Amino acid sequence: MVKPIAIIPALAAFGAALDLRQWGSNGPSGFGGGSSSWSSPGAVSSQFSGSSTSGSGSSSSSSSSDASSSSVSSSSDDDASSTYTSSGASASGSASSSTSSSSSAQGSSVSSSSSSSTSSSSSSRTTAPSGSITVCTSGCDYTTIQDAVDSLDTSSSSAQSIFISSGTYTEQVTIPTLGGALTIYGETEDTSDYSGNVVSIEHSSSLASGAADDEHTGTLIIEADNVAVYNIDIKNTYGEGSQAIALSAYGSSQGYYGVGLYGYQDTLLAETGYQIYANCYIEGAVDFIFGQEARIWVVGSTIASIGAGAITANGRDSEDNVSYYVFDSCTIQAGSTDPGEGVVYLGRPWEPYARVAFQSCTLSDIIASAGWEEWSSSEPNTDDVTFEEYNNSGDGASGTRASFATTMTSALTIDTILGSDYADWVDADYI
């Protein structure tokens, strides 16, 4: 389904930087008529294995990266070469499987003989878990993340793991469906959240720059079930003006712990299955958390806006669609650029049955008094939405909410959203 194009309310504030765009074969990719909304999410197809969704998607991204001391270029399976910028870390290890770890500080030297912790308490992970495939500038199994992914045994039901040493990896990474669980560890001195992350994956791609569809603009595209990612920043550096995803998350039982997601429009595509985002940082401006069928639990995370717009664009299209986005104990604030007071909305309905809840969150003054908004003036999509709040605080929690918003009488629970067996795959140290 293709959604109507609409104009950003604060278009004048953005000025000439936002070029008007045309419709594409994969769905809307630009601004047009309408008065109270942004361009609709870009096309989301069901080309990925295990995905059962089709439709149009959302969009964008911008971010900065930390440059380290040395740079090495190497080929990857992507359409362009991958560049790795390292702070000098080295590692060695064998390409076998492991999902356990304990902390051990070894400076910038990495070996596969010791393990590291994934606990959210303040501990380090500077060495690779035993058996992990290792990635770094030299002395490791691989110098690019995609090459490490390509070395995985896709038919094995055994758990596998990848350890990535400190540095900026300029590449697009796609993880296909796998037979067993996969854990991806980023080196860090502090596993508790995103603030100490020293591993960054960066890529610039958008619908405007020629990507086949929205999800394939993703810097990291995950098609597999049973994937856990720790302490990695994922950035789409395209900037404003078009759909440009940092993370395309397809598949179920996906966990993201201490991960940073950076973009502008459509930073996070949470498309299918059960997903958890714990102690993460998610930055964007327009519909920057969107998708159609996923049930996601975002807990203890910072949701940062860098421009006027809606945080969520949930694409639940019917009563039978299981999609539900829940934000629990999160902080909603200005990001690297302050969008201004009262210009950000918790969400708008990409589809008529959109379902989103914010509970026990701290909302800064960037949140508009109405809290929620229509999809567009010509297609409001508000008659059957579920836009909920409970026990929120902060300057943005007060005000006269939109007539289609709901105040809950009690909080939702994680098992209600992720299922009664969530403990089988969610890292309990982060909840």
C-alpha cells in the first residue's frame, strides 16, 4: 500500500535543505500536499527470508563518527569496499561458536582465550569470548564485519558469535537467516549501556541515492531469528531529505543491548517478530522508529529527537495484526541537535490500527502538548488507533492530549508484549 505524501510542519525551519521529492516505484519518497505531516515511510518489501510483510516503509538518517588513528581499506561483499578505522586494537580467534562471556581488561590487545560479560552492570568486554570469530584491523580472523558474517555456518543449529574490536567500520552489513543463534559483541570498557561504545558501523544510503527499497538502505540488515547485539553504534550517515535506515530488523527473538542507532528519517525499521531494545540510544527526527508487524519492548533507553516530527510510525493495518510498540522507563529528549520546544510527537499512525504505548517515561519539553498527531490532514488514520500513556513525567508529559490518545490505568508487562517465554532469549541482566 502506498501512503499519501505530506509536508513537514516545520518545513520552513529546515529551509532549502529539504528538497521536494517524487514518488518512486517502491512507494512515497517525498513531500507533497497536506499540512500536518511528513513523508510516509518508504517501501518495505518481503524479500527477506522469514519475512511475511509487504507494504510501504518509513525513512532517513544522519550521524557523526569518531575517527581513530589508522585506516585500512579492504574488500567486502557489498557494492563498495569496506573501510576500517582502528584505534589500534588487535585480536585473534577461531571461527567457532560461543554466546557466553566474562569481563577482562587487556588494553587494546584482543585474544580469543578469555571471555567477557554481557551484564548491564559496569564491566568491560575487551577480549573476545572463546570461539568467537574476530574482526579488527589486523591480526584477527577478518578485517570487515561482512566477511565475518559470510564465514558463519548458515545451516548449523549451534550458537555462533562475532567479536568486533574498537574502530569505525564503513560498510553495509547483511546477516542472512541462520540455523542457530548469533551473538555480536562490540568491544567496550562499559557493557552497561551505549555511552562507552567504541565500535561503530557506518554507511550512507537512501531511497534518494538509488536504493532498491527502504529496508535495503539499512547500515545493518538482520534477517535472522535469535540474534543478540551488544555495544555497537549503527549509523546511516545520509542525513535529512530521504528515507535512510540505520537498522533493518527482520526476524524474531532479536535483542539489542547498549546499542546506538543514529539516523534522521526511519532510523529503526522494527518490522517483524519479537524484539527488545535495552539501555539503547535511538536518534532521529521523522518517523524514526517504524514498522508493520513487530512487537517491540524498548526499556531503559534514550530516545533522542534532532528535528520536528513524530518518533514512531507504527504500521499496524488491522485488528488481527499483532504489532505493538512499548516504551518502558525511557527518556525522551533532544538529541545532537535540539529540535525546539513542543515540536516532537510520540507518534503518528502510518496505518489505521497503529498501536504504541509510552509508560513510566520521562518526556522533556520537546514533546508537543497534544502528544500524538494524525498521519496527515487528508488521511488522519485516527479512528482505530491505540496511542497510550501511563505514569509519564517531565515537562512533555503534561498538556491537553489529542482526542484519540488514551491514558492507561496500569502498566503493560514485558510478557504481554514479548510472550511468556521471553526469558528464553532476553538477556535478564538488562531488564
